[in-house]
Amino acid sequence: MVTLYHYIHCPFCVRVRMAFSFLKIPFESRVLPYDDEETPLQLMGKKMLPIVEFHEENIRLNESLDIIVKADTTNQLGHDLLKGKDAERINDLLSRLGGPIHNLVMPYWVYTQEFNQQSRTYFLAKKELKRGPFNKLMRKAPTFLSQLPPLLEEVENMIASSDIGIGIGKEGPTIFDIMLASHLWGLYVLPEFQFSPKIHQYLQEVKLQCSFNYHEDYWSKD
Ligand SMILES: N[C@@H](CCC(=O)N[C@@H](CS)C(=O)NCC(=O)O)C(=O)O
């Protein structure tokens, strides 16, 4: 039995959900309110999700990639790619994408139904400390949007070049596909943004291959 503590919006948590679904690992889903400090502190000593408890082995992990490597015992996701030369390329692209994506989507995430008034206030206080007031972020959206096309062009080029373990038409996703797709997924929340057909098709293929349902935990409880 496996328990996943996660936030719906968190791309690192989405990585784990995609991987578990692809690997057909059933898990108990515990979506934590963003202001719950106690649970992660008790489990791991720091407030960071995802956290996974592998009950049988009495192991707890809270680095998304460690979790996936541990769970993928037969290496179906090609996680040895993480030790190869292209891992740096992927991580570099993800960190360059992360800035504009998160500046654009955080003001929307915080009004999704994952949050209540209390967790929203907590999220706003924490994120505004780093990024500045969200109303200013919203006003700067055109600037952040204008930073995306060259980055998304790099994504398209990666998808098109089949040699680095990313792209459409493979039998299943690799760990790189999961890393890329989970980071890009956040942009679906943004009304004024549309993916190019190629990237949209790619994301939908990763979603299908993983049987991934972003909204599952919104609607499955009540
Ligand atoms: N390196 C970690 C990063 C996880 C991470 O950054 N989680 C964020 C959510 S996206 C978090 O838990 N933040 C808690 C907070 O800032 O209060 C991983 O890959 O799992």
C-alpha cells in the first residue's frame, strides 16, 4: 500500500501522479490543504510535497524523482535517463519555463477549488513574498506571455527530435516526458493562453499514456 500526499496544482506532485497511474500503482490520495504545515513536518521534517509513504517497506520519500525511481522497479519509464547527459538539458529548460509559467498561473491556481479561504491566504502570503503582489503579476501577464514562445519552440524541437527520450509515438512515456508534461500542464488553467497544436497533442498523448486525470481529486470525494 502506498499513500501520496500532494497538492493538485504542484507540478512535482503531478509527476508522481502521472508515474503512478502509468505504472498502475494504486495509491491512497491525500490532497493536503496548502496551509497544513503539521502533516508534512511530522512526516518528513519539512513542508514540501509530494510525500509518498511505501507502507510495506516503511519508507517515506519526498523528492518526486526519488519517488518515481523507487516505484518504477522494472524501469518502464527509462529513469536511467536521469543519469545521462540530457537530464541537464531537461532540467535547464524546466527551470527557464518555471519562471514565466508560475508567474502566469499562480494567480489562477489560488482560485481553484483546491483552496479554501484559509489556504488561499497562506498561499498568497508565501508566494507574494517571493513574486510580489498577485495583482501586479496579473498586470504583467503580457510580459510573461511574451517570454513563452522561444521556450515553447525549444519544447517543440525536443518533441520532434526522437533521440532524447521525449516525444510522441513511443510505446509509453519516459521520465523526461513526465517531467516536461507536468510542468507545462499548469498553463492549461490560463484563459488567455493556447498551446500550439503540436504541444497540445503531445500533452494529450502523455495524459492518455499515463491515464492521467488532473481533476480526479476535485470531483471524486463528494
Ligand atoms: N524537489 C522537489 C520539489 C517539490 C516542491 O517544490 N513542492 C512545492 C509545491 S510545488 C511545495 O511543497 N511547497 C511548499 C511550500 O512552499 O509551502 C520535488 O521534486 O519533489
